[in-house]
Amino acid sequence: MAEYRIMLVDDEEEVRSAILKKLDWKALGFSEVMDAENGEDALEKMERFTPDVLLTDIRMPYMDGLTLCERVRKTYPSMKLLIFSGFDEFEYAKQAIRLNVTEYILKPVNLKELSDILKRVADGLDEEIRERRSVTLLENNYRSAMPILRQVFLSNLIRGGVTEEEIAGKTGEYGIDLAGARKWVVAAAEIEKGQGDGELGLISVQRFLEDSLKSYYRLEVFRSMEDRLCLIAAIDEKNTQTDLISLLNELCRECRRILGRTVTMGVGHSCLKLSDADHAYQTALEALRCKGDQLTGTAIYISDMQLENENASSKAVADAKAYIAEHYHEPDLSVDVICRHLHVSPNYFSTIFRRETGKTYTAYLTQLRMEKAVELLKNTQLKTFAIATQVGYQEQNYFSYVFKKTYGVSPSKYRSLNS
């Protein structure tokens, strides 16, 4: 049995403490356990601790368990989601099914029942790894791979010289669902070979990428004429390039955990026409050439490398800080929003931002918002709910929670002590 990591999220400290102390986590297959008191706290901790399994209550302040699962599912597609709730309501169950939740557990749940469930989930993770590594399964998948003509067309697309008219005809003929996007992203993979697996090693990575991404993007994963694994993804109205790069980076990590091999992906500049996919592919290869030891096993975005090579990371962080200072009051200000503004990937932005400021993006934004809140408490007579809105918090209760966590007292108490 492999050992996995699990995160427990519940706003009731007694519940968390009982579960954490009374379960034999090692015997259940979990080597590391992290807890969080609400959904916001969980997402922040996931920047440092990426669990294999998330066990969360539904009813929590600031962010409920279903919203947390929805956010997690977008960023960590392989994570197993377990929900426990005291409410046997059809609507909750329906949402849980939509989010592909592994277990929906009704409270009260006894420790024996919970142990059985967690053991079953860990066994399922073991089986998933065995299946991914199964030579028999890989051979069957390989025999049912796309027809050779389809692969040749996609390979020719990234080599260049294919016209828009040919693309329109062949994508329809071969059932390639890429047309009509806002833009397209091309990526190229470099796969560290394992002993004696040859062809099947590449096929296992190909299938893993397809299975993990097909729910979120219209895409094709295929072999080039040079026998390199490549990807073309359509970026539609509801998708973003930065989200794709984040997912690819996470999937590189998952390839090492599940498949036992190192995969590095180069992500090129996007293109506005599929006939320009060859230029995007060349920049993806250029990104791969920048990998070095530090970036092996990650997704490398060409714009990040060009920024790094130009020693412009300090300016990028300065631009990010200026953007945050101008937009900190917007509730939906996120890493994704800033990365689209800077034209860099979230992973690279997080690295250079922490390197330059000594803080994570979340910690920096929270500190700035709290400082602005203090200014308003000292210099205005605005109510707490109005101050919360002005510094980017839609919920007054969550604003008060963060403020007290930062300064040790509530906003109203702080005002009375400093008036």
C-alpha cells in the first residue's frame, strides 16, 4: 500500500480534533494529515500542502464544502473528494455527483464507519496506480489509439504548411474537436524513460493527460513525426490559458506520483489561427530547452523564460504590486487575473513573487487589505460592512474573522482602542 496525504476541513474544532486523534492514519494508508477550519483556510494551505484526498464538511462559514470542492476540482483534477454532512438533501447529493465526489457521508458518522471509508479510498488510490501502470491495460489502450491518418494530420499541423481550408476539412473528417476557439495553446512533452517500458511509457502519459484534461478543455494529445508527445488545446470563452498551464504543472507532478516517471512540458505562445500552430510549437520546444534541473518535472511557459532571461522578474513583481494596489478592493482579484495581466503562468508568478517579496500572493494581498482597513477604521466613521466591501471582502463576517486573526481584536474593538 502506498501512503497518501489527506486534508480535513471542518469549522468545528472538536470534530476535527476527535477525527485527527482517534484514527490510526498510518494503518489506513495516510502518512500526512493536515486540517483547516474553513474553505478559505483550506485553499491557502493547499499552496504548500497538496493532499491526495480532501475530507470536508458542507456547512461552513465563508466558503461551504461544495464550493471548496468545485474550486479544488478545477485546480487538482485527480484529488479524491469526500463530503460529510448532517443534511440528507437531494440538491446537495446532486451537486456532489456533478463534482465527481468519491463519498457523500451523512452525519453522525462513527469512527469505525469513517475508517472503513478512508481505507476503501486509499485502496482505490492503490488500484488506480496499479491500473495506470498495468502493461495489459496500456496495450489495450494502445491498440484502440487514434487512426494513423489522424495522427499524421495533427503532426503536419505543428510542422507547418497546412492551410485553413485543409484544417476545416480534415478536423471534421477525423472528428477533431478544435475549431471555433478564441485561441489555441500548443505544448510539447519531454518524458524520462523508464526501464524496459519503451512504447508503453509514452502511451501511459498520453492517456493520463487525455483523461485528466478532457472534462475541461477541447484538446488533442498526439505523437509528432519525431515521436514526441504533443498537445493542442482550444481556449474557449469559459477557459483561460493560465488555468491550463496550472493544470499541466499539476499533472506533471501527478505523473511522477501515479505513473512513476518524470514529465516536463514546454508551453508555447498561444496562436489565433490553427494554421499558426507550427510557430506556437516551436516556442513550446524553446521553453523545453530552458528546463534545467530546477524546472524538470514541471510545465514551463515560454513567456516566463523570456522574462527570466531578460532579468525582468523584479519589474514583473513591481507591476503586480502596482496592479494589486489599484485593484485590491475587487473581490475576484486572483492570481489568475494578475497572470493574465502580466502574461505569465501562475506557477512562475508565485515563485518570483515569493522570491521578491518574501510572501505568498495570498498573504501579501491580505496584509494590504488589512492595512487599508486599519486606515479606514482610524480615519472614517464607516460601518464595518462598508469597510469590508471597500477592501475587497463581500462577507462582513469573513472580513472580521481575517481582521481578528491578523490583529487579535475585532474591527470595532480596534477602532475603540485607537480612537
